[in-house]
Amino acid sequence: MTGNASQRCDYAISVGTLRFAAGESSKTIFIPIVNDVYIEGPEIFTISLSNPTGVILGLTSSATITINDDDNGTGVNPITNDSFYIRQLYIDFLDREP
């Protein structure tokens, strides 16, 4: 329990290109969160914008994300549930929700 989220254990990496229209200053991105039954407490990771084309990134080009733990440690591992397993396959291989 370090307080740091780990890729593949706590979230799935999301890589792509954001395109901003003129005057647009925010976008919503999808980062799949991996659920489990382990009591871990809140965990954080950082996302960053990089390699801008035709613009300059402002002072804030990264953000810290907190995953709030919702587990109680008493359930079975969700990987044994068909719908959880299928969702993980979609995230792992197709980088999207089913």
C-alpha cells in the first residue's frame, strides 16, 4: 500500500491524440479503472499532455488522478465473474469498454 496506482493493476493505460477546436480549453478522456477486492486505500497516478502541434501547452499540462478504494476485502476476486473478465479483455486488447 504505497498510495501509488499501478498500470494494469489499478488502471489501464490510455494513449491517443486529443484535438482541441479553436477556443476549446477542456476535454474528457477515458481511463479504465480496474476493480479488485484488495483494500488499498486511495491511490494516485498522473496524466500528462505532451507533443503539442501548432500550439503551446499552458502551465498546467498534467494532472494527478486519485482512485478512491471501494473494496472491503470480503468478496471473491472479480476475475471469476464472466462480465468482469470480458470487460478486462476489451480494455486490454481493444482499449475500450465492451
